[in-house]
Amino acid sequence: YIQASGDRDEAHVLDTRRPDRPLHVLRHEPVAQHVNGVTAQWAHSAGTVMVTGSDDCVVRLWDVSLAQPMLTSLPGHSAPISCLAIAPDDDLVVSGGDEGKVVAYSRHSAPSVLHMQSGRWTLGRDQDNFLSQRGVLPAAAGAGHG
């Protein structure tokens, strides 16, 4: 699969065997003014899992092998999402927002939220473990709120 996204609220997923039409059009909520559009990143070990972030301030997990591909939405930002990264072992999804906040979602612990304060990054844990709580990724033994 390949994906193409731009300055709108959607990412197009194409099957390389049939690139003449999208396999899926993954949509985020429309917003009045587009700033970043959709940012997307493929998971490393599961070739059908994609993470997207958009101007709607929400990270979404998708499995494009499913007829209904959206797995879950991961709130955590109050401004458009400008970048995403996935750790090589797919254990960590990190998003950066235009509000200056970085959120790290893990299947083994509650999300970590980094804030810029006085020129320094500070770490806080102010969210539940979204990935495990929503059944998208299995919870680690003993994982809980931080």
C-alpha cells in the first residue's frame, strides 16, 4: 500500500496492484481553515496499519486491510497536528501539535505529554492509556495510570 495526503482533511490509500483508484479515503473532521492538512505515517511491523494526524487536533489509527479501517481516535492536542512518528518496534506513537505539545502514546503505559515551559520541555502524564484502553493494542501487565 501507499498513501497520499495533502492540505485537506483526508489521506488516500492506494493498492500498488491497482493504483488507478483509492482503496480507502481516510477522513478527519473538516475544519474551517486548513493549516497542515493530514500527516500520515505507516507502522513498521504491520504493513496495513497507519497513523494520521490533522488540523482537527486528533490522531487516528487505521488498519487499511479492514472494510471499516478506523481503529480509534486519540485526542490530546488543542491545535492542529503537524508531525507524527512511530518507533521501529511500533510500541510508541508520537505526535506534535502546533500548540507546542508532544504526546507519546504507548501500549505499555499512559501517554506522556511534553510541554514547552520557559524554554525547557517538561513531562507530565495527564491522559489515560488510550491505545490499551480502547482495545487497539493489548495492555501490558501492570500498566495503569501514571
